[in-house]
Amino acid sequence: MRTAIGQSLRTYYAPGRAAALDAFHRRFLGPGELAFDIGAHVGDRSASFRRLGARVVAVEPQPRLARALRLMFGRDPGVTRIAALVGAGAGEAVLRLNTANPTVATASPAFIAAADGAPGWEGQRWDAALVLPVVTLDALAAAHGPPEFIKIDVEGYEAAALAGLSAAPRALSFEFTTIQRGVARDCLERLAALGYRHFNACLGEGMEFAHAGPLAAAAMAEWIAGLAAAANSGDVYASLEPARITG
């Protein structure tokens, strides 16, 4: 696990990446504003939000990753760290750990089933489990204030996380995968119900929008449905202000 976390640190803190992250996130956040980093992993997004002067609530349920976040942000009063899952309702859920690849820990059995035998997912093995508390986005907002931006990357549990949100922040993002396009569709339907009308997307870990201008929810769902399996994953961005997600 430690070697795997080291690989994540090398990947997500690669030279030059911080400047690219900051340039991209500047469209969503400014000094004094609040961001939720749901599925914070090794904290590269939280670090970017802080460099922009935003406050951060960083939620990461994996104990060793939570420990890494404590080492990085433990003395920063602008970062609140929470070791929990984010879901549709308060309670408990089981987090399945992939000790060789902590990036893909998940609380979704359907995600594990979808990955089984899928191209590009060969050799992934969820070999440990933890029962952890579940909080909602609404509860986080009640405790820490309403965020201007929410980033959600929780490996197939994104729709469950969004089910616990009843007030739309100015903008948010959620990860999608080509092995679970239905989850992306469910997320888009939830966001449309919350009032979002403008969507764009980035593929992989890239920070360039795939579309010159925002798409409607149905068009975004159709675009994801048409992606080749090799596209693997990306992030959908929703905004109440279309200029923020215009390429």
C-alpha cells in the first residue's frame, strides 16, 4: 500500500501539474471561497484549491490516505479533513480496498462487478474491506458552510453522493467511467433536477474541456454513451454559470 501511495504521489504531484491544475481551477474558485474535495486521495486537488486561496473540506475514507493528508495539511487551518464516505444518507457502508491500487477503492459493489473482466481493468483486486461512517453533502454544507465548488471522485458511488445533495453549488464535477456509463447518466439526471443546465467534460486526468461550449444534460449523456471503452474515465463539470465551463 505504501508503494502504491508513493506512486500516486509521484503521478499527481508530477512537475508542472500544479500550475496546470491551478489555471484550470481558477475558473471555479477564488480567495475565501469554499470547496469540497470528495475522494481527496493524495490531496492534489485540495492543494490546488488552497493555492487559489479557497478553504477546503477534504473527505477521504482510506486510513493510510487520511494519514497522508494529515501530514500534508494537518497544520493548515484552511483545510478540514474528514475520514468518511459520502452517500445518499447518514449511516454506515462498506468500503472495498484495492491495496495495490488505492485510487480505485469503492463503496459500490456494482463498480467492482463492472470492472471484472473489463479491458483496461485486468488484475484489479479488491482484497480488504472497512465499515465506515457515511455523511451527506447536505450535512457537510450544514456543518462547514455551502460550497462554491464540489469535486466528486468516488469510484462508482458518485450518484449515491449526489443523492445527498439538495442545494446546487455554483459548480461541481463528478468522475465517470466507461465501464459504468449508467452511473454518469444517473448523475446527470440528478444534476438536471437540481437546476443545472450547462455541462462540459475532461477526459482522463486532462484539464482541457472536450467541448468548445457547454452541452445540455441529454447531450452530455449521449456523448459519454458514444465514447470508446478505451477512453476509460473523465470528469463531467456542471455549472449554473455557463461561462465557467466554456472552453
